[in-house]
Amino acid sequence: MEEANPVKFYLARYFFLALSALQGLASALMLLQFGDSPKNRFAAFVLVTLAMIFFALHLMVADKIKRVAVSKKKIAVINPAKVKTYDWSEVKNLKFIPFLNMYSLKLKGKRNKIYFLPTENTATIFGLFSSATDFLSKKVR
């Protein structure tokens, strides 16, 4: 079974939290270093507001991004405590989101979708996503 790079996974999962912390730190440093003027207060207010928005995005997105290992017969969802394996027959929907470079996985009997990062050679793992050039080289009888 192959899974995505752990560095990419943790970067995608905690991106909004890190951005929120940086915005909050920037607003605090701005008020401490440049003094208390109306212009600085407004800029700090904007940065704190952005920090709260990014923190809310982190709370909404982080729990949906999972580590997933894929093989030809099974899919394993990796949690810190345990690993749940599913057969391909239990997959209801699998969709690639090109803008985010992530997959959306919907399992039968489960309410929420699981989002996961692709491996480097996803097409060779389970053969579902072939490019158009693969079809052109084959002869049609």
C-alpha cells in the first residue's frame, strides 16, 4: 500500500492554523512596536480578523483531511490510534479535485467525505485514472 508524503499531509492539514498564528503574531507585534494610533489599531484589527477567519477554516477543514493508503484491492484510512481498511466495493464515490490536488472519497454507509492527497504514482496503483494518450495507443477491433 502506498500513501502520500507525510510532509505534504501535515502541511495541508495545518496550513490554516499556521497562517492564523502568523496573522495573530503580526498584529501583536504591530501594536507593540509601532505604538497605539488609530491607523495601527485598524491594521491590527484587520489582522486579528483574518487570524480568526483562518482559525475557523482550520477547524472546518483539518478533521476532514486524512492519511489514506491505497492498493489494488483495499483502501486504508490511517488514524493515529488505528487503521481502518475498506474494500473497493465499499467506495461510493471517488473524485479528483484538480484545483486542490486532492481526492474526495465517499464511503457507503458513512456520512462525511474523506479528503486525501495523492501518491506520486496514483495511476499505476489502481489503474482508474488513465490519461487520454493511454487510450490512443490501443487498437480498436
